Amino acid sequence: MASEQETVAQEFGSGEKSFEDSVVQVYRCAKVVKGGRRFSFGALVVIGDRNGRVGIGYGKANEVPQAVDKGISEARKNIVSVKLKNKTIPHRVWGQCGSSKIILVPASDGTGVIAGKKIRPLLELAGISNVLTKAYGSTSAKNLVKAGLAALLKLRTAEDITTLRGVNLS
């Protein structure tokens, strides 16, 4: 019975087993009150299936584990599909969020993910294993991850372009 539920969940992509999660950064916020400081936490989380589907989420709570759980549930609501080409990206692309800008460049097999520690989980959980990146401007984790996701959403395959333009490739 459990195996039937897992296969159905994997077919529709709503199963717990199909997505991996990674905590990019945990933020600590302090509120000064009469008796001292009260701390709360925020967690930036990326989830993906390493097969072209990825999502980001941000959760806030008074404890770290609850913040991470809220971030994961938020990321599940924001899952998007990414166009891949043989475990890399089809073309060079820019992404921007706020003053953070990132460029993603396709790389040949064996290169690996050449990226900073804030953007690496997004690319790896999306299923990209060969890519070069460069960040410009602010390196704030939230904006950098959002810029990376914006760049991934701009990707188009050759088949997509031919259908958009109405041209036939021979």
C-alpha cells in the first residue's frame, strides 16, 4: 500500500521523497524588551528534485527548526520548472533582483558547479551539474537566490525558440 502511494506521489510530484531541501542561510533578529533581548529567526530554504524543478522559500519563527519548516512549505508553493540541456543550461543568461545581479554561463562536462555558497544549492537542486557563475552588486543571500531563480526562468531551449518564431530547424 505504501509503495502505491509513493509511486502516485512521484508521478504527480507532490511526494515528500521527490524533493530535497537545503538551508541557504539562517538569519537572527533581536528585539530589545524590558527584560533583555528576544530573538527570532528567519530561514532561507531551497528545495528541488535535481531534475529541472526548484523552489525557494523564506520562513520566520521564534525557533530555527520551525523557521526552516515554514521555509520548506513556502518553497513547495513556489516550485518552477527549469529548462536544462544535458545537465547544464542551454545558453548564457542574466538575472537580477534588487541590486544583486548574476550571470550563468553553460559549461562543458566535468566542469562542475562553479558558484558561491549562496547560489550553489539553487543550481544543484535544479539538476545543473556544469555551470559557471559570476555575481555582481550586492551579495545578499535573499536577493542573490532570487536573482538566480529569475535567471533560470529566462532559459529557453532551441525547440522553444523555433515554436515561438514559427521557424523550422533542419
